[in-house]
Amino acid sequence: MNQREKTFVFSFLLFTIDFLLFSSALADQSQLFGLLDKMEASYANVRDYTALFRRQERIDGDWRPEEVSFLKFQRPFKVYVRWLSGPPVGREAIYVQGANENKVVIHEAQGFSSFFSFLLDPEGKRILKDSRYPFTEIGIGRLIERLGRDARRAWTKGELRLVDHGKAKVGGRNVRLIEGILPLDRRAGYDSYRMILAIDEESGLPIQASIYGWDNALTGEYGYSELRLNPGLGEADFEPSNPAYNFSRWRISLSDGE
């Protein structure tokens, strides 16, 4: 074999190796992207659930203290939340889509406000003062919807990169850590730059999300623990009149301008 033939064979081998590596990378990316369908299929079997919900966010550049709340959720969209720790400790909130003037009913545990229940716009400034997302975005289902919306658009445009960080333990649960990376450009119209998701191996649901903003700094961490799926919640679980709750019969409906 002369030098020219050797060079051709060597170049062909390099091309073959590069092609196989590229094909393998594409297959890996497709496999990871397929986890989205599996999450959606898993959530399709969930009618209701209860969980401890942990949240810590950076709002207006400042890290807020971690909040832990007990959460009840029923599809299509009924939510009860009781704060167990953090600045709003003792606060209760109920939102039932289409009920209570389509507002969040909130009761504070302390002070003069505790004599009343307040009805607030779930997407209004009063809610967003203490949260990066509207009240209507709470819950595992909304998390799946948000990441699914961005992931599918980015996948179609070739703008999504997925990284498998392998298996880990989160809150005593076996999870798989998947990172999704989008263009570092706010103008692209995505919700965030990147997200690290912990997917529970048993349920197939995301139970923790770490979200990074356009400065590649952490903007929020959200987690669900002690998750009970399909416990059979009833109407009373989402009624302010439930005797187990502390909502006041006296209500004040507030707009953002008041």
C-alpha cells in the first residue's frame, strides 16, 4: 500500500469514526428528548396529589428565604396551599379555576389581616411581588407544560441541547438528572436559559427543578417531596368553608390598584 492509499484509508477511518460518534450523539439526544413524552404519559394517569412543595427564588436580584408548604392539587386545576415555613408561615390559599370570581382566596395567619379572607388576581402584581410565576403556574403539571412547550419549539429549531447527569438521590428518591440548555439569548423567547430536572424513576414525574436565567445564575429552585398520587381528594379539600381550614367568612376582593 503506497502513501496515497494509506492517507485515503486513514481519512476514511477518521470520517467513519466521526460519523458514528455524531450518530450516537443524535441517538442519545433523541432518547433524552423522549423522556418528555414519558413524563407527560405518567402525568396523564394522575387525577390528584398531595406533596410538600419547596420553593426558593431570586426576585428583583434578591434571594428570598426558602418556603415550604403543604400542597393539594386536583385536575383540571384546583389548588390548596398551606405554608409551613418561610415568611408566609400559616398562610392558606385556595384557587379553583372558575370559582371565587376566578381569584385566589388567601388567608393570613397573623395580624389584623387574619380577620378577613382576601380574593386576589392569580396573575396580578400582588401575587408576583412574592413569586416569579403566577399562582396558576403552580404544580407538577404546569411544570411539565412549560418545559414541554419550550423543549419542543427548541428541538424543532435545533436549539436544544440535553445533558444526562446520571442517577442521583433527591429527598430519598431515586432520580435521573437531566439538563436542558437553550440559547443564551432572552430574545429567543424561552422561559429560561437552562434547567436541571430531577425525574423520579418510580413515578416518571419531575420532582425537582433548578432554573437558570439569562445571566446563567440560579433564579429558582422548586421541589416536591412526600408525593402521594391519586389519594382521592374531594370537593371539601378545595372549599374555604372546610372546618379544617382557617379562612374567614368576611371577604375582601382586591384589584392590583387597591
